[in-house]
Amino acid sequence: MANKKKSTENTKKDKRNIAVLVAIAVILCIAISFIYAYMKGWFDGEITPTPSLIRTEEPTIVASPSPGETGTDTPSPTPTGTPVIEQPLPDNHIKIDKFENLLGYFEYLLSSKTGVYALSVYDITADKSFNISANRKFDNTAAYKLAVVMYAYEPEIRQKIPLDTSVEYTEADYDSNSDVVAKGSYSDKYTIQKLCEYVLKNDDRAALNMLLRVYGKNNIEKYMSDRGMSGSESYYSPDDMTVGFKLFKDKIDSHVDGYSAIREYLSSDILTGVSAASFVTKDKDIFSMNGSAMVYAKNIFIVSMSAKDANLSEAESTFKDICGIINTLFAKNAVIVEKSKYSHALILDNIDEKAKQTAEKLQSVIMYPDGTASNVYISEDDIFFPHSDEYSDRGITTYRGNNYRDSGFFGNISIKEQKLEEIWSYEIGGMTGAGSIWPGVGWTGQPCIVKWDREMLSIMNVYEKFKNMNELIEVIYATLDGNIYFLDLYTGEPTRNYIYIGVPVKGTLSVDPRGYPLLYVGQGLEAATTNEGEDRYRPFGYRIFSLIDNKLLHEIKGYDTFAPRPGWGAFDSSGILDIKNDTYYQCGENGIIYIVKLNTVFDKGAKTISIKPEITRYKYVSEGAYSYGIESSPSIYEKYMYFTDNAGMLICLDLESLKILWAYNTGDDTDASVAIDVTEEGVFLYTANEVDIRGRDDNSNIRKFNALTGELLWQVDVPAFYVDVVNGGALASPVIGKGPIKDLVIFNISKTLEDSIWAGRLIAIDKLTGQIVWIYKSPYSWSSPVAVYTEDNKAYIAYCEHNGKISLLDALTGKQIDQITLSLGRQYITIEATPAIYNDILVVGTYAEKIYGVRIK
């Protein structure tokens, strides 16, 4: 009985053991299946991965590489799985889920980089491709690299010249882009096989020169040409490199003898965890980079990219980023990248031919801080100016408010009574000089209006009564009497001692948009006499002051031997700060654009601020007679500066390369600042010229341009009088309509021929069609109109006329709603200056030698 019981127990135990073994086996099978599926990439990662740190200045890849990337030479099948609910995209990001949609993004990505780029992308698996200027020829000895090695490994060539053949290094082979051979000595010997390795693995140009000497450059070029590569004399395109890499892949797939060794020489670090073969060539002497990669991922693809006049580390990083973006799209069926809907590509091949030819007539010259002159410039900074709404949250800190020059209004306003009321005025002085009078405030003469908080007030030299305020909204005004005044926006009361310049300031000052206590100001004349008869002289200069104690921190001399116009050194233009890079851009009437690396150190705790400027000077020169000098204030979209000069040339300047990309001759002096309009459809410029250089009555030409191509989209001609000194035409900058008037652009044209020498017109034009929508006739004006937008979505125009009147207009119809005449002063009340509006208070100075505060009720 006992034995039977024991036998039964053993049987049960055996069954349990079998069950456990079966369970273990099942678990192992499942585990192995999961591992296999994981390695084959059948599991999708998250559709929207966690974004990396968002940087608005450059596009970044948000999606990380898929865990399903195999690292094998065989493409894995497209994964399938349960749909995942997509998360909202981060701000200023887009999702790309089709191969074809990569093109538009890559166009933007490459255009945002320093230099000239071209790209070829070929999806071998799907037999799809696209390119960006991929037929453009580059000084591309790199194209030889793979070709010469492939040539060396061709069976018939190896029979004639075996790979173990020794080649002597000679002086003629030397190249500074050599990290192996050039470190040896002349007469050193290397086998062809070793030279092939150094060429591909070490990017050794001396080794390449030795191979070209052995095989003959003409033979290599014929070898390349016979296989579909179209270059000659070292000039090859990304398309050529892609053709060569595809040929290389075919030989690998056909198991041609020796090609597995070549494969080992090619870098595989383009993408982590993914099988790749790539080579990158950088030539630091000519700032060029060329790279080509073949990546075995879900799809096999070849990417070839060339860049010249480039930041080489940026170019190499961009090449890797492009490979990563494509791979992520293949691995995850989608990729998320950083790009604002307002960011658009400037593609060199798309530039209007006439605008390109005009630009080629202007030659750029750069003077570096150490005094070295060059026509080559590559910025060390990634330049990316923000959208105009993001330029400053401190108020109106420069002419027309921001880098687009599209606004003179800041804050919030509710207009109920639709009335204007003068609420204060502040008396200032005036001067005479250069054969004219300079009373009060003249053109462009816009104030800056800035909000300071309690902390900033405590460290600045404002009067004691203002130090304990929670905030002060301060009017800062540079005037023709040679002083810079500081006033309370709401009362007109002085808030601190004025800054003494001593001679007239005709333009508009700037205040640091970061909220730093820095003030930037130019100078209009160097000699003048005060109302009291005091003669003053101060050489032309552009100055930077501390607003902690009003002390001068730095001065740029207006008379500059580097200038194309060395005999005149005024500064009427209002500068712009690149906040991210601590760099200030200032245009001079001497024809120089000053690029001022400030090296700012602001210590609130110590109540100190200092700068240590490093200044790069830029000029352009033209053959023959040319009216150099820039009085307009530059406008900047991302890394492109747009401005007009005294010759009437409209110019698009790439700030990262200091190359003029396109130019247009407007036909006359153009001092009114260009305004930029950035939409989801594109980037557009609006400008109008004076009737000056032509010396006769003629048309003031209002124009709209595609900012990215230089194409003239439409033109409206307005006949105007020619009047020496007091010109007809456009001296005012336009209103770029927003909100309820987003379809309108509004220009102020003075001395219109259809009216009289004292008359002018405010003209609203449909942005799309160029058709005139409404006209407001008035006494002439040089003052730039300002649009204000109310909380109930209405738009109004504040418009100052030369006779001292200010009108409030319905921006949609041009109908006058109200008008006031400013109080009299010591002189007549002519308004040339441009007002600024903060909340419901308009501030403007006039020839009456007064600054006025006007409430919009």
C-alpha cells in the first residue's frame, strides 16, 4: 500500500515536472520570438517621441532612431501594429510622413545654413529620388575618392598595377588636408592598397594625389564619365557622387573581388546602430565639404551633399542630420522636425535672373576686427532672427518696433470714443546748421517706449520718485537739439537727466530689446548752432550708452578710411540687435554695415553693465559712379538683411556669408525702410522710392517683391513733384496690415502731382493684387503712419501731417474719424517724425520744439 502511494506521488511529480518544462519551453519560445521580432524591427516605437530641447534658431530632429534598426545589409519589412493615438505636435514643428515631403523641409534646412549647399537623395529600395541643386558643380575632388579606389580595384587595372605596388611620396603630392601621408617625409613609400585605405578612411588628400598621379587624372575622369558621372576637372555634383555610390553598391552586391575591403575603409558612424558606408571630405582651405553615404535601413538609400563657403563642422553635422531624418522616416513611417509655418527656404536656383545679375555687379569686401580685409566671410554664429512678434516684450525698442519694421504700436488698446486728445507736452530746443534749421524733432525721429520693472529701476539713475514704482513706462527720445530725453509716458514728466550728444540726431535711437540698460544712437550733423547762439562741433559717431549711469561705453567713428563714402559719416539708420548672438547691426551713411559683437556682461547684483565690442566692417562696391550710403533702417528675416541705399538699390544680404544674393535698382534714392511681411505662403517686401535723383517730376514707385527670389510681384506708380531737399515721393515706411486689415499694405506718398506741392496721399493697396483699395488725401507728410489694433478686432490708422495735425482713420475704409491740431510751440508745428504708440498713448515730436503725448480714447 505504501509502495503504491509512493508510486502515485512519483507519477504526479513527473507530470508536474513535465508541465514546468513545457511552460519553460513555451516562455523561451515566446521570448526568442520577441527578440527576433525586435531585432527585425517589427515593433514600432512611439509615433511621436519625446522632443529634444527646442531651439528656434535651427531645425532639429525630434524623433530618435527606431529600436527596430537592424544593422544588417538587408532591408527589414515595414512594421505593422496596433495604431497609437498621436500626441499634439510641439510648437513650431511639423510632421513628415512621405518621402516626397522631405524635399521642402530639406530646402529650408539647407538654406538656413552658412554657405551654398546641394543635395541628392536616392531611395534605392523604392526607386525614388529628389534633389536640391544637385546638378550644381562644386570644386569637388572628393568625387574622385571613391572612383579612383574603385578604378584601382578593377580586375584589369589590378593586373597591370597590383595593389601591393609601392608609390613614392613627392613634394608635388603635398596637400594641407592630409593627416597621414603629409606627416611623413618626401620619398616615403606606400602601397596602393594603403593609399586607397588612407583616401577613404582618413580623407587624406596627399594619398589621393599620389593615386591620381599613378593612374592618370584623365583616365579616372573617363572612367567616371563612362559610368554616368558628368563632371570634369575636379568639378562634380552631388548627383555624380550618388551615381558613383550606386555603382559601388552594385559591385558589392555582385561580390566583385576586393570590394569588401573597400567597404571596410568607409565610415559607418553616420547613424548609430545602422549599417552604413560613407565618406566625408572637408577642405579647410576653400571652406568646402562633400559627403556621400549609403545607409542600409528599412530602405536602402544614398545621400550625397556638397557645401562651399561653409562652416565645416555645421556642414558635417547637417549631413548626418539629413541621413538621420530619412532613416527615421523609413523606420517609423514619420519624422517630426522643427520648422515654423513662417519659415521658408531661400533657394539660390530660384532667384530672379535679373535680380541675380544686378547683385553680381556689387562686390563685397569685409574688414575683420584684426584689420584683415577679405571677400570671404563665414559667420561663427548660427544667425536666426525671430518673428517680429518675438523681437522684444519690453516695448518699442527700435524704429518701427522690430526686425521686420512692420509696427510702431505695442500693448493693448480699447477705443470707445474714437477721439484724440493731447494730454501733455514737453518743451525741448532746436539748432541750425548745414544751411537749414533743425528745430525739435525731424525725420525719422521716432521715440522708443520701454517698460522697466522695479528691479531695473532700482539700479538705474532715474529720479528718486520713480525708483520705488512697480513699473515705469519710459519715453526715450533723441532730438535735433542734441539731447536724448527720458519722460514718463503718462505725464510727460522727466524721469532722469538727459544724455548730451551736442549736435542734431536726425534718426531713431534703439534700446536693447533684451531689457538690458543699453542705448544705441547715431548722429545726423557734426556742426550746428543752438537757439541761444552757441556753436557746437562733434565728429560723426555712433554711440552706445549705459542706462545705469548714462555713461558712454563705446563710439564708432563715422569717418572711416574703409568706407566707400569716406567724406560723410552720419548715422540716421536705426540698428537691430541679434539677441541670441549678442551682435548689433548698424548701417552708416558712409556705406559701411557695422557688425558689432558686443560681448555684453550685465550684472544686476553689482549694478554694472559692460561691453567689449569686436567690430567687423562690411561694404559693397560698384564699378563707376555710385551713390553710397544707407539712411534707411535694415529689416531682417531670419538670416537675411534687406535694405535700400542712396543709389536706390534694394539689397538682400546673407548675414552668415555676407554675400549679396539679389539686388534690384528701384530707380531713385530710397530712404524709407523696407517692411517685411511673413505669411504661411511666403516672405514679401514692400518698398517705395523718392523723386530725387531723377531731378524732375516723376513717379514714386510702390513695389512688392518676393523676398526669397527678388521677383517683382507688382508695382503701383504715383506721380509726385520733384523738390530739391524736401523731396516728394515716399519718405515714410508702410503699414503692413494685420488682423482685420491683413490684406492691405498702406503707403504714405508726399507731394503728389495730382494734388499740389503741399499735398499727399495715404494709399491702401491690396497685398495680393496690387489694386488700390482706398485713398486718403491730406497735406503731405514724411511721417510713417501707425496701425493700432483693438481688443474688439478693429484697426485704426494714426496719421501725422506736416501741418501739425494728427488724424485717426478707419483702417478698412480710410475714412477720417477724428483729427486734432497740436498746441503751438516756439516754431511752427510741422510733423516730420514718426510716432510710437504704447497702449492708448501716442508720442511724437515736432518742429514746434515739443514732444507731445496724445491719448487715443
